[in-house]
Amino acid sequence: MIATALVVNLRYVIYSAVLAPHFEHLPRRWRVLLSYVTVDGMFALFAGRYRPDDGNRHNHWYFLGGSLVMWCAWQLSSGIGIFAGAMIPAEWSLEFASTLALIALLIPLLFDRAVTWGAVAAGGVALIAARLPLNLGLLAAIAVGVAAGLAVARIGPRNGVGRV
Amino acid sequence: MAAESWLVWALIAGMALVAFFTRAIFILPGSHLRLPPTAERVLRYAPAAAIMAIIVPDLALAHGALSISIENPRLVGGLVAFALAAATRSILATIVGGMLALTLVRQFAG
């Protein structure tokens, strides 16, 4: 379970590397706070709006404001889920909505051929290796997916070799 | 139950630490620490691979067995969701459409 958490949070390592130059002039407590509130949606908004070299030294307020709105929505919906979730009939399969949300998040990530083929390879391996214990199937799928992505990027036309 | 509750809390704490430190790893040092190019190339493919590896078994496995059939509600719902996500880029449309497809297949195939 910890390994799963590590894997689904790996993308935040990338976000962290992208955000670091924006926030390096801030005091440590600010950097702890901004690390804690980082989520996908706010990262996407922020990265689309600011560049590290644009000299804006107040953009952390934009990041914090948006993040706090998302933080409140997150805590509120989690609370509703914990206290009212049991009232929703199990046969509605509401948990399937989380898989559907992942599908919606996945599509914008498939920005080039290599990433797409890497993901397809990972999906295939995850299916074959689903019976492995300790979520090792997931880790194997990601390892093969990354290898497949690197291989496609190497052999394919250079349409997908830009930076993230 | 009581014997296991410490384990639940330990798992929650562990996952919270993982969630925090993956975010803080470059923001917190604050210096000019940068990813080596190899790590950057690996991380480029990891997120999409990870999400796909979570999605596919949930759609195509039913009780641990492969189920590729128009009567598998999760598979049909998932495929509808993929099409909607690609066409609309809307999370809400994806979830609503996928749930509708799941329910319809359940009604008529179940």
C-alpha cells in the first residue's frame, strides 16, 4: 500500500522539480506549506501562468489561494464520503467513479506517441501481473511502461522528444 | 479489529509521509538542486504508465479473471469514459457518461 502511494505520488516529484525555482527565495515555512498543498489542478494552472524567469516574486500567493480552495473542497468531500458514504447503495458502484476520474486525468497526460505506448504497455503488463502480491504487478507494469516509452522515443520519429 | 487498528494508522501515516515528501523533495531544499537527465526521462513516462496500470485491471478483470466482453459493465463504462475524455476533456462528462454506460449494461446484460 505504501508502494502504491509512492507510485501514484511519483508525478509530484516532477511537479516539485518544476515548482522549486519559483519558490526558492521563500522562507522554509512557506516552502513546507506550499509543498503540503500541491495538487494536480493547481500545478497545471500555475505552470500555465508563470515561468521561473519572469521575475514574479509574489506568485506564491496565487498558488496558495487556489490551493486553499482545492484543499477545502477536498476535505469537505472526504468528510461527506466518510460520514454519508454508507448511505449510498453498494449496487450503484459509486467507487467506479474514481476509475473514471483517473481516465479523465490520464488523457491529457498522453501528449505524445512514446508516452502513449508506454502507458499501453503498462496496462497490458498490469493485466498479466495482476495476481502478483504486494502490488508488485503495478510496479512491474510501470517499469515495463517506462522502458517501452523510452524505446519508442528512441526508434520513433522525433515528434515526441520535447520536454514535459 | 483492535489489533489491526494500529496498522491502519501506520499505513495512513506512511502514505501521508510519502505524499508530503514526493511534493517537497525539490521545493524544500530550495537550492539549485536539479533532477539528473536520466531521472527526468524516466519520470516523463512514469505518471501515464502508473495511471493506466491502475485503470486497466479495474476494467478488464472480473473477480480476478480476464473479462473482455460487451456484457462486462466496467469495461464498457471505461471505454465510453475514454472516448468522452478524449472528445470533451471534461472530467464531469467522463464520470457521468461512464457511470451511465455502466448502469445501462448492468440493466440489459445482467
